[in-house]
Amino acid sequence: MLTPTVSIVMPTFNRLEHLRAAIASVHMQAFEDFELIVVDDGSDDATREYLRSVQHARTTVVLGPHTGVPAAARNRGIALARGRYIAFLDSDDCWAPNKLERQLELMRAAPARRWSYTAVRRIDETGRVLPPSRVAWTPHSGSILEHVLRIDAQIAMPSVMAEAAFVRELGGFDEQLRMIEDYDLWARMAIKSEVSVDAEPTTEVRNHGEQLTLDRGGKLAGWAAFYTKMEVLVPTEPLRALCRERRNEHVLLLAAEHARTRDWPAMRRALGTAVRTRALSPRGWLRIVKATAVSKRRGSLA
């Protein structure tokens, strides 16, 4: 079998409602020298029955046990990828037919830049385009590490393409991170290479009620873990100071979130971390006090 130019890695878990459209958007690409690797993370019978029915010469389906760790499913796909480039697509998102074609041109135009990303269009469960968010998307190219750390660079998973060798050099996604594993990889790539960007939204990211990212506590814990890790990896003291500041901010927000949900043991653990890391923001501590008072008042009324 000939080696494809692009390997597309798509993890999935019980996304049958949107999975068909995601796979179809790959099969409709104008650039056809690709392979699609769908890694199923232990979905139910209906999803697996559909995946077994997918008959496409450039599509491989991998059925595995449920781990609940998206990074692990993506890494399994990366390990199987044969292409020079790897592109990522989640199973509830879609690509425009010219996505691969445009992004490959971008990669080839600046071969020293080992990865790239594109603008995205947000859609709802039915595929309707959503209004732009209040925070305007800005294309950041070149050396963007600080933009990634500040989340000024808004980089969606299905918009990224990178050299396969580059992704493997970095060890792929961090399987210790249940969330924010995407920005962890983007930051590690930004440390090592400049990036190219396409401002054309050839990727559609779907907002719906079953997204893992709706877990607010999980996201806050993920960001705190991300900044803790990045403090060690970034190359300059100003960036390390930024990581410490952002980590402490998210630890205090996490403690307040646990107070809001009345998860007192988790709140105490977060507070212990805040004390150890010297998270001293008065606003952050006031937020915790207020959330605790509201939760206790509601608890006494229950």
C-alpha cells in the first residue's frame, strides 16, 4: 500500500449522531492522498456497528476498550499513522472540502514551520452557523508560545496539521491530562517551531451538550496542571512567571468551583495547593469565600 501524504486521526466515543458527518467531510476532500484512522474508545454497539460498516479504501477503524482519555485514543492513531503529516479531526466536527488542500499548500510554503492551524467556524448541533464569540479570533503566526500560554492564540483541535515526525519527537499528547491535552501539545510545539496560520475557516467546530469541555471543574484542573507543567518547560523567566500566575489563578478558581458544587474535600485539596504555591490573589480568595457562603446557605435551606 502506498504511503499517504496525510494521516487523519479521529478519536470517537458514542458520537454516532455526528460521526457520519465528520467521516463524510473527510471522504469529500478535494485532496485525496490521505488515510483516515478512526479510533473508537469503547463506544456502544450502535456506534461500532456503523464503524464496521464503513467501507472506504483509505479508512481504517480501530476498536479499543473504553479509557475515557482522549489523548490515549489520539496517540493510538498517531502510532498507526503512515503519512508525512498528521491532521486531527474530532468526531463531532467537520471540514470544508478544500481544508486539506489549502493547509498542505500552507505547510509546503514554509517548510521550516513544522505545524499549522486554521480559523474555525462554530456550529450548533444541527449544523447552523453560530454568531462569532465576543472574543475575536486573531491569526497568530511565527513564534507564538506566549500567545498560546495567554490563550490569545485560539487553536481548535480539528484545525491543526503537523509533521508526523515532529508530533512523535514530542511524544504526542500527554495521557496524564484528561483535558487541555490539546493546548499542552500546541505549547510544546510552539517551543520548538514557528507556526503557519490560514485565516480561512475551513473547519467547523460543533457546540453541543455532550462535550467533555463543559465540565468546568475538569477544565480548571486541566489548566492548572497545564501551567504547572509549562513552568518547567518554557525557556525564559518571564514566561515561567506567567505560568505561575496563571496556575495560581486557576487553582483559586478551581477551589471556588468546588465550593459552588459543595465538593468540600476537593475544595480543601485545591486550597492546600493554593497555599503551597502561594496563590495570594485577594480577588481569588474572596471568590472562594463568597462561593462557600452561598453553598452553605443553600445547603441549610435544602
